[in-house]
Amino acid sequence: MKSTRLLWHTRWSSKDGWSDAPVVLKDVSALTIALGSGELVVTNHQIAARNELGVFSRAVFTGFCDALVSGQDPFSGGAPQLVGLYRHGAGMHFGIFLRGKGYFRGVEAAQLFLPQIEWRNELFERCDSSGKLLKGAHAQPRLTP
């Protein structure tokens, strides 16, 4: 489908107030923008994941998960939150398995009733609500933990 993807970076400054600036999106799976205290950590882990896994969106996600669990940035952590956009309908939240625990919208899933949601692990593999790879799902390679 032909489409135009747009991304805007909105920021606040006590001196200048609100400002908006477009962020250029390339037609590749890549980290688009990293901000905040974890910017360098996320960027470095994402580069390492791309070098290991290739130029795929799963490498971006894996690098982000690696950065979160690394503990290198004391102000970053917790489970990632992931939303998918499809050709039809609204965005969809995914359940995430990180270090063997399930999360949905950043909250540990053991505390929630979650019928009919899709799950992914740190390698962006499709899995069930217990974290096991779904039948027919492609296992993704990982050389380093």
C-alpha cells in the first residue's frame, strides 16, 4: 500500500515553550530517534543488535530490550511497551516477554486478565501467553545473550 509516514518531535523548554520539528523517516527498519538519559545506551545496543541480527525491525526491538536490561542507564528500565500498526483498524498493544516474565503495557501480566492478545519476546519472536514459541513461528538467531 502506498502511504506517507510522518513523525514529529515535540519538546518543551521553559525559555521557548513548546516546539515541533519533523523527524526524517528513511524507508528502512532502523532506530529513528533516541532521546533522554538512555540515548547513548539504546543507540549502542541497537547498533550491536543490527550487526548481529541484520537490518530488520526485530534488531531494533532486541537492541532496545538489551539496553533496558543492561542497567547501564540508571534512569531507564522496566519492560518495553510495544504497539503494532496494521493496514486496517486501530493500533494494537502486544504482550512482551522479557527475561521470562510477561508484561502488557509495562505491567506484569500475571496481574492481568489478557484474552486474545499477541505476544512477542525479546527477539520479536511470536509466542503464546506462557512465552513459548508459537507453532509455525520462526525462531530468530541470537549469537550473544
